[in-house]
Amino acid sequence: MKQLFLASLLGSAIALCTSAMAAATDLKTLEAAARSEGAVNSVGMPDDWANWKGTWADLASQYGLKHIDTDMSSAQEVAKFDAEKDNASADIGDVGAAFGPIAVAKGVTQPYKPSTWEQIPDWAKDKDGHWALAYTGTIAFIINKQLVKDADAPKSWADLEKGKYKVAIGDVGTAAQAANGVLAAAIARGGDEKNIEPGLQLFTRIAQQKRLSLANPTIQTLEKGEVEVGVVWDFNGLSYREKIDPSRFTVLIPSDGTVISGYTTIINKYAKHPNAAKLTREYIFSDAGQINLAKGNARPIRAESLKLPEEVQAKLLPNEQYKNAKPIKDADAWEATSRKLPQMWQEQVIIEMN
């Protein structure tokens, strides 16, 4: 019996070693193929967003990959892949979470699972490897400490409802950030992707109190002091705080609940440099690639499995603040609701400002 047990253990150990060797060999093969292609062309991955600059510099120095990017929206990226087909000028793009499935449905992607695949939450990846969120965005508050006293600063949506300050969320009709802000408030108050009403009710009460600001919470309005409390993606809030003056602003995740989403790479089915694109995704999900994203104020998807350098972790919010952040579970329902949201916002919220 012991011999059988030992044989079983030995067999398992050999299998693990064989698997590890195969994975290492596959990565070396991929690296060699990417080097021979010599370049990777991206869309929607500019130097100043999520510190892509650091990733492109690393790919150039370590693998000899030349790079160019054309910045565009998620919808434009998917349309470009579809329109160009065999005349593809782009190999890889970075799109909002909702556009990963859209790109797959259009048949313009090819799969690749990085070696850290198991550390990516199931909700954040396509089971076949066509898309996977590399970093997340979570709806947060940014608070101007010069205009709102610490004792009055909101730590939850419940606090937001009772405050004396004005609240800026932006244009719910056109901005995904603003729409997700309403969804976050709804989730915190028992709603979901199909039932946005609890979020609308909160902002209706704020509007009735004449506390809803029509200012868009951007770096310009924050710098000018036009926003007292803003509802923003965490990475935007952290970036604004850093660029303006870290001492002026507090950024935090509402403690009673919020929504978490993110951005995914999509590899063009028709890519001229497919191996370079796959190696790029591999690097993005490596420790070094995830740290690069964190340097750009984006929370890496592998944050729970990653030991960030102290100076990089200091740029982000503590992991424990995210305990009540919930991912979008029903993307189709949210897409349907978000189409109706602009009219609902006008009829229920904006009308109360008059």
C-alpha cells in the first residue's frame, strides 16, 4: 500500500515537473516567435493611461519589440478590428469590460491564456481566453478636503445622502463612469443591474436638497475647486489627486457597497504580429506587468496574489476597502438598463433641480 502511495506521489511530482517544463518551453517558443515578428501595434493603450508607457518600454528592452499606439474608444477598437480584417494595422487593444464579449461575438478576437490564468477571478475572464481584465475600476468618492471638513466627509452612500456638500457625478447620459456611479449606489442599497431604482432614489433626494452639482468631476474642475465630492472610478480619483495635490483630496471606496469593473486586452484575430500580441498579454499579467499598471494608479486584477513594492502600494487604496465591491454579474441586463438610464435620470433626478 505504501509502495502504491509513494508511486502515486512520485507520479504526481513527475507530472507537475513535466507540466512546468512544458509551460516554460511554450513561453520560450512564444518569446522567440515574438522576437522574430519584432513589433506590436496597439489601439487604446497610450503611454499616459495606466502607465502603458512602462510596459512598452519593458517589452522593447527585454524582447526587442517596437511599438506604436493609436488612441481610440472601446467601440472604435472593435469596429477597427472588424473593418480591417486581413489588412489589420493593430494587433492588440484595451477595451472596457463590456466590450470583451462584444468583440468575441463579432468574431474579431483570438484566445491566449497567460501563465497566471488561475489567479484571475472567474468573473473577470472569458473561459476560452479571448479576454481577461488586467486591471479594475471601482466607483469611489473623491473629496476636496479644503471644501469638506474631515468630520463631514462621506464614507458611504448613506453618508452621501445626509451631507451638506454638493455631489458631482457627471453626465449620466453620456459617461460610463457616471452611469456606473448610479449602479454602484443602487447595488449598495439592495438594487442590481436590472433594478437601478435605489440609486436613482438616492440622487433624487440629493437633487431635492439642491445638492446635486452639474459639474463633471474631471481634473480641471477638481483643480479649480468646482467639485466638493465627486463620484469617479478609483484610478481616475487617484490620478487626479496625484497630479493636482495629494494633500487636497481624499479618495475612498464607499463602505456600504459599490461596483467593480475593468479593462481587458483583446488580441486581433487578424493580427500581423500575433505572437508579439500574445507575449504582450503574458507580460501584462506577470508580476512586473501588474506592477506597471499599479504605478499608473490602476488596481491590478492579481492584487490579492501580488506583493507590490511599498512605494507602489502607497499609490493605491488598501485591499480591505474593496470588500463590498461587487462585479457586474449580468452584463446583458446592465446593457439594457443603461440604455434606459439617461431618460430615467432626466425624468426622476434632473427635474428635481428646477
